[in-house]
Amino acid sequence: MLRPCFRISTLILLLFSLFATGCRQAEPPPTTPEPTALDEPGPFQMAKYNTALVNDLGRYPSTVYYPAQSTSDGLLPDHSQGPYPAVTFSPGLASNKSFNRWVGMHLATHGYVVLIFTVPNPLLLRTHQQEAGFASGFDKLAAENANPASPLHNLVDLERRAIMGHSLGAMASLRAAAYMDVDAVVPLAPYTIETEALTAITAPTQIQAATQDCITGPDKAQIDYDNLGAQVKQLVTINGGNHVSFNDANSLAETVGGPLFDCPKVINTMDHHQRLSRRYFTAWLDYFLKGHTEVEGFLFGEPAQQDLLTELLTALEFIRP
């Protein structure tokens, strides 16, 4: 029940109500995930800076996260294993780039350059801004890579690209993947989109969902997965997490948006839900953008099956290479 002093836009209530699917009662899984190298910070340090994208739809405030190292001159770009694959990420409806910092921070330590953007009008229940943002994000990274004054100079490999998003941003990543040239796609908690777009996707696509998601719902992710045209695909459903657990722990999205619109989570956000999410999307990107075949088991082998058997996941489906 809303407190009398709490005010929220009627528009936001209406928009989120379109997604609501009803709360689910759940018990936490009987075990918690043990850390692995994939879900722990990687070998690099992380640096970041704020910038902006501009296209015909407006201005997109953005943050770029990249691999760095400590030197006598401070924290500097780490070129030791570069150039690094490029990732662009879109938050969801009524969200902004500060709600998904955990994705950029984690991937930068694992050797990725990640640009996370906020669309010009986050309240629009359409994906055209997010789709344009993915393309503009790669254009921005290409320009920064060519700029000797940029920390990204010669740091980014634009030949290895992935797009990711959460919620409405996840839907946009699927729609954009139908016509963009990318090497991997990772939608976090998408709602169902049109079959025509899904069947047109050819890039390896990993969809993540959560059992307690009452905004988009794991059943919608299942429909998207079933209709994917990609010859290589995966569906991972995290047991006990909810929709807003894909946002930064203790962010406004989680602390306010969760109680208002989502079902209660029954697991810890950062050390359980996001640990599993990090594990699977890092393995996916390592496998398809870097060719690291040693992570294969974490996607398709015994470690992944163990996550399913111990009920950390309730669904693990895939068509493997």
C-alpha cells in the first residue's frame, strides 16, 4: 500500500501495469552459488568516464567502462590484452544508466569496453530510442577509439560487438539484433516481442529471466527463446530473483520499483541473483566474442547442469554450437 506522502506519476503506474503478471509465492533455493572466476571481478581494474551520444532522437547521457591498470601516473587504460570487444547496453523503461552500473563494472574487469546509455525520453513505451542507441553507441566507441586524446584510443575492437539490455532495453536488443551486425546478444528479462523480429535473429543469443519477475515474467522470456531464429541460443532462468534484481543493488529501481511493481525476491541481489547473471553472460561473451572455449562447461556442460540440479536455476535450455 502506498504511503500518503508518496507521489508517483499516473503515467508510470499505467505503463508498468501493462507488464504486471501477478505475484508468485516462492521459497529460496536450497543452496547458494559458489563463486567462480566468471562471476568474480576479472584480472583488470575498471575505469570509467561520462560522455553522451547524439542522434536524430536526441541526447543520450552515457558512461563508458573499460579495462585499466594502476601505474605511477594513476589509473590508465590497460592495453596489455587489447583491443577489447565492444558492448552497448540499454536500461529499461523509466530507467537510466546508473541502474545497471554492475554490468559495466564487471565486464570491464574481464576485458570488455562497455557503453551504457540513458535514452532521451525514458518514459516512452517503445524501443526505437534504445535501438538507435545501440548503433550510436558503437559509432561513439569507434570515434573514441580513433581519437588520440581519448582513454579509449586503440583500445576497442569494433569487429567484436555485443548488445545487451534490461526489460524494455532487452526487448530493444532483440529487435535490433534482427537487423544489426553483432556477434552476441544478451537480453535480461525481456517481454515478448513480435515473432518476425525473433526469427530474423542470427547472432548467438542468451536470454536471462527470473522466477519472481512479475513485470515481464519468465514465461515471456520462454516465448522469445522458443521463437528465436538463432542457431545458437540459451535460456537461463534464475530461481528466486525478480525483475528489479537485474538493476544495481539498493538502486532506486530496486528499492522503490520492486515493492511497487514486482514480486518479492527470495535471494540476495548482488551475491546470488547477479552472481549467476554475471556468470552466464560473461561466459557467453567470452565464448562468442573472444573464442574462450574453456568456459564451455559453464554454458553447456557439467557446471551449468549442476546449477540446474541444485535448483539455482529453474530453466537451462540451449542449442549449442
